[in-house]
Amino acid sequence: WYLAQRAVQVLELELGDTYAMSAIHTAQGPPRTAKQFEVALKWLRESLADLHYTLGVEASERSNHDTAEMHLRAAVTHRGSSKDLDELAYVFMKKKLFRRAEELYRTVLSSSDRPSPLVHFALAASLRASGHNDSGVVSEMQQGIALDPHNTEMRTRLGQWRQYEGSPEGLSAACEQYQTVLEIQEDDILTRFLLAQALYARGLANQSVDEYLEVLARHPLHCEAHYNLVE
């Protein structure tokens, strides 16, 4: 019990706040009954997890990835919440340990009753970075968009991935994503430009010209749109 208290005190000193000490005072000990010990130990573990998580995030933001991994692993050990796992997976992504990040993102999704669309997007990124086939990436992106249908950034990114496939099916799917984005946000120049490219690749030259002209109407100095129209 003393060692657990001391661990929280040391982390509190490193972090420079009073959260850990408030937990110690709430669970002042040593406890006298099994029930008191259970409650006090729960508070201490939660305090340790919170402090390790905070220190891990701070280290990650400073690009000190090894220290971040150490603290976040400790947070996972003491608590193991989806938040802890997600942040540790993000550190693995920064360290280019994509397979390990993938495993953690899958764990987060399987352990949550209400999965976050951001975790699906992150898993898609880890799959792509680790060299998995595009079908897995597209599947995760689609699941994320189903949970967050107004996420225009992810819709555009999915459109780009489908466009890069170069297949008729991929180009058609890309156009659908771009058109949905423009229904939500019609002044999105990048997405309109990508739509013009995809339409031209599908052989729909007239529609492509219309979209390039729309780009130039909103951004008259868009060099690539001028070049593609001349070409």
C-alpha cells in the first residue's frame, strides 16, 4: 500500500499538479477493511493511469516517443481503457510500428460498444502504411464515414484512394465521394479539382470542363486547373 501511494506521489511531482494527491487523500490509508482497500486501490490505479496517460501524451507531443510509449504502456497496465490503447497506437504509428498500431486499433474497436469513426480512420491509415491491400483500407474508411457521414476530409481522402486505383469502379466511387463532399461544402476547391480529374479519367470530358471552370470561378489563379483545361 505504501509503495502504491509513493508511486502516485512521485508521478504527481513530475507532472506538477495536485490530482494525484487528491486521490491519496480521498483514499487515505492504509485501509482497515477489504472493502476500503478495494475502493482505495481503485482510486490509486486510476490516478496512476491518468498521470501516466498525461505524461505519455506530453512526451508524444515533444516527439519523445520512447518515453511516451513507456508511460502509455503503464496507463494500459493500470487501466487499459480505449483512450489509453488509442493513444499508444498513435505513438506506434509515429514510430512506424504499423502492425502493432493495427493490432491496438482493432482491440479498441472490438472492446467498444460505440466505436469512434476516428479509430476506423486511424486503422485505415495503419493498414495502408503497413502495405495491406486497398480493400481493407477502403472498408475501414467506409465504416468510419458511416459513423460520421459529414466528415468531408475523410470522404475526400477515400475518394483519392479510390481514384488512385484507376479502375472504372474506383473512379466512379471517387466521384460519388467528391460529389457528396461538394453537397456539404460547395466551396471546397481541392475536392472540386479532384472531381474534375476523376470525371476526365472516366471519359466525361464535358462534365470535367464544367468542374474546372467552377474551380476557376472560385480561384482564378489555380494554375493546374488552367493547365488541364488547355490540355
